[in-house]
Amino acid sequence: MDTQELTLDRLTFGKEAVIAKLLPDSLPFRRKLLAMGITPGCKVSVVRVAPLGDPLEINMRGFLLCLRRQEAASIAVVEIEK
């Protein structure tokens, strides 16, 4: 199994991943991400992308959440191979 990390904004539509860590870029909004339940070990998938590419809609913990591309770029994930 390939465990190469990528950022959430680069996760392919419809693929599942596990959050590996919050990158240093997330410092300005880290509390917001943690309060929304974005924590290491959480499964996520990209459900939709807005027409101009920002924001992204992700599915996690049984609910849908929209994130700006900048926020998604500060979240490292590992894709789940099926």
C-alpha cells in the first residue's frame, strides 16, 4: 500500500483518504479546523468542487463540510487504496 502524503486540495474527486496531519500553513485557522472535527485519523472524501475550483465540499464524520482551497491545502492526507 502506497502511503504517500498529499494535501486535501489535491485529493481526486470521489477518492477516500485519512487525515495524516495539519501542516504548519494551517496555523492561522488551526483552531477552526479542529473545532470542525478535522483531526488526524479522520476519513474524508471530496464530494464536490465549485465551478471555479473554490471551495471544496468534503464528506467526513457523517456530514458535509465546505473548505476553502487554502484551508484544504494545509491538511495532509493519505489516500485509501480500495
